Amino acid sequence: MEVHPIQTAEFDSQQLRSTLGAFATGVTVVTVGGDAPHGMTANSFTGVSLDPPLVSVCVQRDAVMHAVLLEQGSFAVSVLAADQVRAARWFADRRRPLGRAQFDAVDVRPGERTGAPLLVGAVAQFECRLWRTYDGGDHSIFLGVPLTVARGVTDDVLVFHDGAFRRLERGRR
């Protein structure tokens, strides 16, 4: 596979950020367990493959989660429900306490396979074993193999669009 160098674009990073905001994404909290559990809000979670089963999450290289996830080797993802905006804001706030104390503000349960905290009331939950890590510029792309998957009881999903949290309006099928 031929790799081409990235050329400088004709727009600035703020314009790129604003334009990317036109794409609505789900909102998740990614967590790791262990002696120093940690969580972060992420909207860069996606399914990658069904065979083999793989999911991905992108984490900024200077985020606390980056080093913790590499060290732990496993992670969990809670796909947030529309009524979990407070949790999304909490795990996006870099001023929150580190370690176990950051989970005192939300209702969590430990994952059965990884021990990583899972947010109670989430739309969906995944526990994953880290499989591969790839360079993604100022982020790393973490691929995980799902160890457990679960669907919640609500379909009222929290989305992020145009710089704001929004409720996904369910249409008729």
C-alpha cells in the first residue's frame, strides 16, 4: 500500500472543526478499570468490523486516557442515553478528580470481563480487549475486540451535532 504525505490544507483547524460538526455523532463515555480507573467522553467511537468483531475509539495523545488505556490493555464504552448529558459533560471536564473519585458523580457498575466502570442507564455497553493501536495524527486510533456487548432498555440516544448535545428524535419505522 502506497502512503502519500499529508499536504497542508487551504483552511484552518477551526473551519475544519466547524465543518466536521455538521456530522452528528453518538456520545460515549470510554472507561478503563484497574488501580487507577479513568473515564472520558468520546464521540469518536464506531464499529469497524463484524468478522472479526472490532470497534474503534480515537483518543488524543495528550489525554490522560491515552496512557492509561495503553497500560491497561482493555476498555469499556457506554453509549449514552439522551438523559445522560450531565455525565457527558462531567467526563469531558478536565478539572474533575482523577482515579476512583471521578466515578462518584455517576451511577456505574464494574464490567464483568474488564472491571472497567460501565454507566448505568446507557443505551449500549461494550467491554473490549485492546487489539491494535494506529497513528492518527494528534490522536491514536485504538481498535478493540468486544468481549461483552449489551443493549439498554431505552432507545433515546444522546447525539452531538454542531457543537451541542441533542436528543435523537426517533422517526417512524
